[in-house]
Amino acid sequence: MRAGSLATTNCCWDFSDGEGPTPAEWAHAHGTQMGQPVLLRADGWSVPEVNGFFASARMRNASAGTRRKYAFAVAVWLGFLDAAGRAWHDAGEEDVTGFSSGG
């Protein structure tokens, strides 16, 4: 089985090559519900813990606007950490300070 196929537990797929599933097919294969935000890192990998938050009962019961706002805020935060070379689980107070001050 080739890497990245829907049957694998791999959490990454290069959607740009046109040979794999569509993003919607990928999301469905990973249990994403209609209207649930899905965030992928810049390298195409998902972060199961982050996407698990969006799959939680709390977020499923939130309005579409709330889900969209949370997804945007989390994406901005994760983008900042990525640019700083930090993993989300290694972020500390200094990262919050740097983010709050604009970099």
C-alpha cells in the first residue's frame, strides 16, 4: 500500500499532486464531521490533539461562527509557533509574550 493512502493511519497527504484523495475525502476518512474545522500544518501533517478539540462535544455544539473564529485563532497561533520553530506542545510563556507583542 502506498504511503498516504486512505487505509493508512498516516496523518499526512500532499493534496497538490492530484493523485490522492481530495481534502474532503481525507477529512471524511479521518472522522471529520460536517462543519468541523480541520487544521493541517504547513507541511501537510495534521495535529490530532488540535483536531480532536474541534471534534469535541463542546465544539460540535458551538455555532458555525464560533467554530470558524476558534479555527482562525488557533491557526494564527500555530502559524506563529511554526514560524518561531516551536511545537505547540513546547510553547511557553515567552512564546505567548512574543505572540502578544507582535513577534
